[in-house]
Amino acid sequence: MRKIILLLLLLSYLSPLIHAQEIIPLYKDSIPGARAKTEIPDLTVYLPQGTQHTKTGILIIPGGGYGFVSSIKEGSEIATYFASKGIAAFVLKYRLPTDSTMREKKTGPIQDAQRALQIIRMNAGKWGVDNNKIGVIGFSAGGHLASTLGTHFNRSFISNENKVNLRPDFMILVYPVISMKQELTHAGSRMNLLGKTPANEDVNYFSNEEQVTATTPPTYLTHTGDDKVVSVQNSIAFYQALLKNHVSAEMLLVPEGDHGFIFKIKQEEYMDPIFLWMRKGGWLDE
């Protein structure tokens, strides 16, 4: 009986991974900016099964304060849910910024995010994805990386000889870290990405509310008002910047739930409003 219980527990842990069709290393040769041997970042592919397919693709960036990657609840489980709704999903395992493995740790994660989007666009036809319907969803510090992808796409942090479009078509940010400003940021994310005493120019550059322009992708934000880890003011500041620059934006604020509220509720409770927003924006078929 004990062995059966252990087997069931193992299967329940692995179940989100069963639907993954392919794991792709981000880099075939050398990893850009690598100082020493490091774990190779990768992209895990989850494609819709059967005939239900929307031609929409989404890059999923889990959180973890730039100190770890929350790969199950904010990764494989989300991807499995997207795939069940006909959306091709791609979970990014990005490098964590450390001085020991990177020459410029602050640019390591965005290199991986840009490379992931580049791979998705280059293989869109193979995966049945419309190249004009590729978005990104990020959670917590993954929301910071996703919003960096959506505000810094004019600069290529990776080799891009074929000039692949590095701008996501839409962004979904869930209780995101947005700012690196001391009064607003999540302290752990800021320290891990920029160090203990970052230069003012780096703080401003990676405070993504300061980097919004008229070309920033349309964005959906959701956050709880009682978030004690990442202040809801991060989402509010980004939303205000989007409005100021006339970028289409929608924000759903929930009074209670604290940080990581998706861990405590059913997926459809927070995913249904996201799908509605995607349909209204034209990124998801009716």
C-alpha cells in the first residue's frame, strides 16, 4: 500500500510534465555572456491535442524572485491548461542571474527570454502558430522578465542576424514585479538581478514602468490589493504608464489573496478573464 501511495504522489507531481512534447535547449553552441559552465536554459513545448487549435502561442515565464524558477504552478500546470484550450504553450527555464556564471548577470535572463521568443517565431509554422498571435505571460519576477521583453525589444541582447521580431504581440502580467526602484520593487528580485548597490542607470533601465512607449504591446495585468510580497503599486504604475502612452491595457485587481494567489484558487477563476481579454484583442478565436 505504501508503494502505491508513493507512486500516486509521484504521478501527481509529474502529471503536468506528461503533456510536454519537446524540450529544446535555447543555445546550440556557446551561451551568450556565460562566464563559466552553467545549466543550459531551455524551452518546453506543450501543443494542443486533437483538432482544437487556435493558432495562438504563448511564452510562459515562471517567477521565483530571480533566485529560483517556479516551474510547476507557474510553468507546466499553466502550459497544460493553455494547451487544453487549444493554445500552443512554451515554458521558459531561464538562467538565474549570478556573477559566478555570467559576465553581465542583469542581461542573462532577458537574453534567454528573447532567445525563447526567437525560437517560437522561427518555428511557428511547424507548431501551427500564427506569427502575429504570440504573446507572453509572466508571474511575479517572471512578470518583470516578461515586461522587460515587452519594453526592451528594440535592443537585441542576442544574435539576431535574420532580424526575427523580438516583440511579443501581447503581454499578460500576473502579480508582477515591474519596478527596480527601492520604494516599489521586490527587494530580493532587485538584489538578485542588479546586486546590492546597483547603478542608478541600471535601476531606471530595468524599472519597466519607465520604459513604456507607444509601441509597448497591449497588456493585461492582475494583482491582489493585499499582496505583501510584491506591492500592487507595481501593476498600477505599469498600467498608468500604458495609459499615458495610449497602449491598450486592462487590469483586474482582486481585494484579497496575497502574493501567489493562483496557488490558492481554481485555474479557471483567473484564467477565464484572461481568455476573455485575449478574445477581445483578437489573439484568440471566438
